[in-house]
Amino acid sequence: MPTQPAAEYKLSSNQPLRLEDAGGRVVEGVSGMTWITAYGQHMDFILRPGQRFVVPNDGLTLVEALGCSRIRVAAPIAQSWTRRVSREAAARWQETLDRLRQSLQPAEGI
């Protein structure tokens, strides 16, 4: 999905909108009812006007009208600075632990 702040779509039955690599994007119901199926989720979601759905991951998400509907797809909600720094620190810590584990393994032939 292209990087854009928001886009509006008019949907019809049996013509799903495919959202790929859209993790974090917000789908908002504008009119009608919309059926959402997201990769890795055990349940589908019905979206009514004014309701929002945050795409849970970058897997395929299908968005389809029940009849006719209109939706708005917005850019991901900005992450807080502390959450972003915390996630980056956790990733670096894991890399450090992995390198340490590798260095502690006995050499072959000993």
C-alpha cells in the first residue's frame, strides 16, 4: 500500500479491497457496513460508520462491503517516542545475547 496520509474507498459486495503491508493503518467506516478479514486473526470484524479497525500486521487484510460502503484508510497511528526506543533497545539486547551465546559454545574438536 502506498505511503499516504489517508484515502477514501467506495466498496461493493464481492469486490474486496486488498491491503498488504498495511500493519498499523487505521480503517474507518464512513458509511454502510464493512466486513474485514485480517491475516492471523481468528475472527472477522464488522465495521459500522464511525468505528475504526487497526490492521494488526503486514499480512493480507481483505476489506469488503456488505452491500455498499465507504471507508477511509489512514496512515498508522504514530508510535510514542518511548515505545519506539524501547522496542529498538530490546532488539539490540537480543542481538547482544545471541552473539554472547554463540561465543560461549565450545569449539569443535575439544
